[in-house]
Amino acid sequence: MSDPGITATRRAVLAAGASLTAAGAFAGRAAAQGDAELARVAGARRILLKGGVVLTLDRAVGDFARADVLIENGRIGAVRPDIAAGDAAVVDAANRIVMPGFIDSHHHFYQGILRNILSNGLLNPDYSRDISGALTVPYRPADVYAGTLVSALGMIDMGTTAAVDTSQVNHTPEHSDAGVRALQDSGLRVVYAYSRGAGPAAQYPQDLIRLQKAYFSSQDQLMTLALGGNLNVDQYTFARKHGVRMVAHGVRDETEKVLFELARLKLLGAGDEYIHCTHLSDAAWRLLKDTGSEVSLAVPIEMAMGHGMPPIQEAIDHGIRPSLSSDVGVTMAQDPFTVMRACFTLQRLNLLQRARRGEKSLPPLLTTREVLEFATVDGARCLGLAGKVGTLTPGKEADIVMLATDRLNVWPLNNVPGAVVNLMNPMNVDTVFIAGKVKKWRGGLVGVDVARVLKLVEEARDGVIARAGFKTSLFA
Ligand SMILES: [Zn+2]
């Protein structure tokens, strides 16, 4: 049915996954490493994070200078001071900010093997020519696997617990399978926005139907499916027919007329995601608001690569709380601190410049807490997961990060949202849980053979660059 070359690649991909991330074998591995505490936590049904600074980001639950968070069967059981441990595995959370994991609402995971290859590039012509064109076309399924895996593991390492993969490398069904498999192996919570690919074997968007049956039949799993695309009537019609949300790129002033056409055809759905949204008209913003749409702003990339002014204030002015995203690793870091800091500083710069020019009755400056909400609560809503994650609310799934404050770059702790948004970086990400499973423990990823992942990534990078005939330079 499929050609033997592809089948062999697929088998290699699956075998690689099985040994790179030892899912389910964490407890044994931890014991072998001599970390008895990790072994106890990895195997526990109840885990008690004891004595942390707890930032729930749920206004009804509140914040605590010192409290405990109980994880029960993968969910948040309780948040309050002095919870009795009972049979729970106790984790000392002293000098740790305990908060929801960060959420990245738009990233092209497959590009992990091409990190930083376009450090000084613009969207046009550089990115379109070198990345979407030259370097994406020669990807094989194993390259998709390697790039996607390293992006996902890197995110977990940096405190991101959920993300949207706007894939864009779906050249064949095997490419899509490899991406999904890498995401599954990583243990990250992901909305897989199945997207276009290059070449005659691409089956976009029809292959979504197969993917839906093969991987996404359960609601009770870490991964959900969406359709990645553009403002396009056929794509929206397809998404509505198959009951998936749209994740739309290329949303800007030049394309917004299609948005109105989609509205006229009643194809816009609540929860669809719109990326960038640069220079939209008032009417387009009102339409996004009225239809319950979600907005993803990739602030550092938009500033560096020429997408236009990130519309942080426009979104807020129209009653839309934006989510934040890292977009592409070919140019910029994925770490949530970089993304949050860019958002915080840019919104303030824009307003302060308006004040300097004499404008009166300006909207308020963003606070660090609001930016944290963009990166958690608003991200969860953008992913369609507001009921599952985004806050430390009892009953939600336990996607939790513990951020170390007793470090030379943060101590002494004087303001919690400020420390996270304005002072921290990934080295403060101490421990990470996704759905109550420990993924990072005291500074190191759990159950990941990092050396083997790096080797796999390097080999994939070398292969893609060679097949593309692409010239790279370490120093230019
Ligand atoms: Zn993008």
C-alpha cells in the first residue's frame, strides 16, 4: 500500500520514539538514578506540593504567600494552607512559585531542527523563500519527528505545558503521523493544527478525517485536533463540516475582507484562533469579538520579522484578551519569559509614546499579572481548554510549574507576578507537571535521553540542509 521506503522510515520513527522518551518507565529510571524522591512522586496517585508561593490565577481561589497544592489522579484536588498529607507523596515547594504551566498558542514545531537558521531574516522574502520553501520541502517523516520532538521537549524544559502545533509540513500522511507521534512521545499537551504540506502526495485537508479517527477519537487525552489554514472559504467549510476549530494564519489588513465573507456565509465559529491580526480595521476587530474568536500574538517574531505592529492594545480595546505565542524557532526563542516580556514592554512603550505626544485619556498600562494571564488563562481559552487547564482551580487537570525564587537572578522575592514576568528565565523552571505527571524534576527532564535526542536532531538537520542544498553560516 505505501512504498517500502516510507514504511521503513516510519518504523525507524516509532522505534526512535520508544527509546528516546521512556514513557511509563519514569519510576524505574528514577530509582536507578538514585533519586528516591522522584521515584515516589512519579509513581504516586496523590502528590502534595507543600509550602509554596501559590499563584492560582483563578480570582475565586486567590493567591497564597504560603499554601499547599494537592494533585489527585492527575487533577488539582485542593489549594489551601496546611493540607494533611495522608498517603500523598510530599514535594517540598519552599521558595518555589507554584502556578499554572505556560501556554503557547502558536508554534511550528517541525522547525526545531532549523533553530536560529534565520537569525536576521524577515518574513518576506527570507522566511518564505528559505524556510517555507527551500528547507521545508526536503523534510522526510523522520525529520518532522526530530524537529517536533525537540521543540516539544524544549518547551516542557522552559515551563510551557500546552501549545498549538501549527505544523505546515504535512507533505504526506506519514509526515503527519510522525509529527503526532513526536508530540505524543513528548508528553506535552498539544492542539495539533493539521496544516498544508508541499508536493503531490499532500492530502490537505482531507487527511484530517483519517487523523481524527486514528489519534483524536478520545476527549480524555493530552492532544486535540484543529485545522490550520488561512482565511479561506473552502478551509472553513471543511472545518465546520468535520467539527474542528480553525487556526488561521495570514490574518491582517490585506486579508480581512475574507473574514467578512466568512461571516456572511456563517462559517465563523466561537473559539476559532486568529494569528497576528496586524493592522485590522475596527470592524474586523468587532467581528472577532462578536463571534467569540481567539487571538494569538507572536510579539517578538512580529516585531523582528516585519509582520507589523503587534496589536496588543487593539485586542484589549475591543474586549479580546489575547494569548501569546512563539511562532518560529528559526529566528527567536520559545521560552515564555521572552514572549511575556516582549508583550509587557511593547504595550507600555506604545502607550507611553502616545502620552508623550500629548494624547489624553489613554487606556491603562499593562501589569505583569495581566501578561501572566495572557500566557496562562487566555492561552487555555485560545486552545479550547479553559475547562481543563490555565489556572490552579480544583477539578482542573494538574498542569503546574514550580519556579525557583532562591536563585541569584530573583532573590529576594518582593512581587510574585513581577518576578515571573520581569526577572525570570528558563533556568528558574525547577519542576513541571502535565496532567499530574512529573515531566521535569529539580531542573532536569524526566525520562528523556537528552544525548540521543540531540544526536537525532543533528542528523535530521544535516540531512535536510544537504538535500535542500542550503548554505548555512555559524557566524554571519
Ligand atoms: Zn506561524
